[in-house]
Amino acid sequence: ARAMFEKLGLPPGELFMEFSEALKQLRLLPEALEHAREAVSILESHGVELMAAEARLSVASLALLSNRLDEAVVVFRSISKENVQLHTEGVFKIGKVFKLTEQYEKLLSHLAQFKAENPRSPRVGEALYWIGWVYRQQGFPERARDVYWSAISEYGNDPTILSVEDLFSAISKLYRGDDEQAELCTRL
């Protein structure tokens, strides 16, 4: 397979990324991770920063798939904020690690920091969803309600903020019984 990719005549960094992706599809994760790391090295040495950031995202994602969580977090954090979309993807993948490892306080502070630094990010609604989710897990439904209502109030009419509609489903789970459901309907 490697010979086939080499015949495509791709530059080395792209070649290693394509090969890494093929190995990932075959579930050969250690080999895919090795090739993605090589792609980062080549792309950085040639000053192709955007592609190197994409390769870092691939390395971190492969580390996550390989249950190398600490490595994944370190690599996700190495993605420059200048690459807004890739950096944001890394932020949410780090959040996923904190969720999977039940590090809820870290997840809260991580996403609160994201919101503070990126209050108009299209993904701020998603961050607030997960903040409320943590409060629900910790047995603080009132805090989750406050987060969701605040987010709906602040971002509900802004079409550039994604995932606000998901907050309606989440908030409805926080109102139990007829009286609380009536309160929810009145507030909506």
C-alpha cells in the first residue's frame, strides 16, 4: 500500500498523512500514529504550518483512539490558536478526554475558559451544553438550568451560534412532573 501512495507523487508530508489515514481506516493505529507523527515533523520542517496543525490534530485523534489520553491532550494543546477551527476542535477533544475520565471539574474549567476566551464562537453553545451536563452529573440541576437559560437568552436568536437548539432538549430533562413541566412551558 505504501508503494501505491508513493506512486501518487505527493510531497512527503502529505504522503505520510494519506498513508496514516489509510492505516487508521484499517485499524492499524500504532502504524497510523507513527506516520502521522512523521507527517508533523516533515510539514513543520518545511514551514507548512496549517498542514502541520492538521497533522497534529490527526496525531492527537489517533492517540485518543489508542487510549493514549495524556499524549492526546498534550498534542491537542499544541495546536496554535491562530488556526481557530483546528484549535477549537482540539479544545472539544480535550473536553472529551476529561468527560471520559470523569474529570468533571477540569471539564468545567476548561469549557468555561473556552467560553470566556471565545464568547462569539459558533461552538460556545456546545460548550455551555457540556457545562450544564456536568452540573447534572454532579447533582446540581439548578445550576444546569441557570447555564441553559442564560445561554438561550444570550445566544438563542443568534444564527451564528450552533447547538443552542440542543439546550432545549437538555433543559426539558431538568423539569420533572406536571408542575415543573408547566413552569418550563410558561418560561418558554
